[in-house]
Amino acid sequence: MTWLTNRCVILAGLTLLWIPAMAQVTITYTGNMGVLLESSEHAVLIDGLHEFYKPAYLPPSEKLVADLLQEGGNYPVPDLSLVTHYHGDHYSSQLHLGLRKTTVVGSRQVTDPLKQKSYAHTITIPYDDYRINEYQFEGMQLQAFRMDHGNEYLHKNVQNIGYLISIGGKSILHVGDTDWYEHVFDALQLPLETIDLAILPYWLLWDDQGPQWVDQYIKPKRLLLTHIDPNISPADLKELRHKLPGVEIFTVLGQAIVVE
Ligand SMILES: [Zn+2]
């Protein structure tokens, strides 16, 4: 990997050339909807630190958790940990308390338990309406917005946040456990953004109309499906891949793709 950033190369007092930043991000699977985004300058975790919840949801391994919490492992300690919502297959406040300098972002259902334990670095996203909240973080642009959780009957009090983050020159969307709510997508107008990769739960593409709705409501260049039962049979996985050609599917810890 080339570790070049936007900078002038200065040799013997002379400015020789301008080296553009590598517009490249590696996305590594950390279980269920968890991903680690790595550019040459930053590491951002989304829904990446949680514990075992139910057999249908793959948690990160102990080794992976240790790597994310401590310097010197296979992965960098993230600068940011974005959390879509507090359900146990997306978030553990206990594991987040093992971080030191990482800024943890989420609704108050996510950040309140950390603040109560005096965790120093949090950003709380408001949840009153569907406006887009914008933040700058060490050169990265972050947009965070309400995206109602799927199954209103069971989960209407769950605050689910979507994130659009610009990292390594790429724009990456993660929607958490939402569903095709017209009022949400109409408010967000996501096709007006250039989205290089959309990370979605599989059920958004379960329906035959899924691909059409992705195009109408998100319009990403690439798609990555997550939240798949790790016990899915090889035959079912093959059928899913056949049904959705060109769509990336994460089912194995450590699986990775590069967006460039
Ligand atoms: Zn959930």
C-alpha cells in the first residue's frame, strides 16, 4: 500500500511536485453490519464493536476486538466509531469503554451510557427530525441523519442513524437497520450526493423491487450487503449472489474490498 497524502515534496529547499492523495479506501468486515474503513490517513469503524447477541448475527472475534482497541494489532485503532443504533448486534457500550481517544458518534441512546461512565470523546446526533447534520473531523466530512429503524411496531423507539462519510476521497453510506421508508428517503435526497459505496442490510434487496429502489432513493456506484446470517447455506448464498450480480456480499470476518 502507498502511504501518500496531499502534500508538496520538498527537497533541498525546492518544491518539486504535487502528489495527489490516494483516492482509495479499504473496507474490512468486522461482523453483522460492522465495517472498518481505512484510508492512508484515517480509520473509521461503523457498527464494529459489539458482543454475541443471537446466532443469526456474527460478532467480531476476541482477536478482532483486541486489534481495534489496542495499537499494534492487525488493524489501526479507529479515529471515529460511528454507531447506527444501540441494539446488541450493532453496539456494545462496554466494549467502547475500552477505547481511549476514539470519538464515538451516535444518538443519545448510544452516547448516554458512555457519558455516564465519563468517556471523554462523544458526538451526539439529534433525532428530532430528518435534517442532515454535518460535522468536520480531522479533514473528513461526516453527515449524520435520522433513518427510522425497520419494523416500527417492534422498534419505534429505537433511534437509528445513517451516516455518509467522506474518507480517502470516497463517499461511503451506511444506513443501519432501516427500511424503505418513503418519508425518510424523500427528506434525505441521497441521489443528489455522489455515493461511491452504499452499505445496506440484505433485506433492502430481498424484495424484487429492491434494486429499483436503490437506484431511485440512493443511486450509489457500488453496493455492499451485510447483516446476513453467518449460518446461511452455501446454496442460499450462491442464489443470493446469482440474483444480485455485481453486488458485494460480506459474510466472513476479515473479508475486504477496496474502493478506488
Ligand atoms: Zn436493530
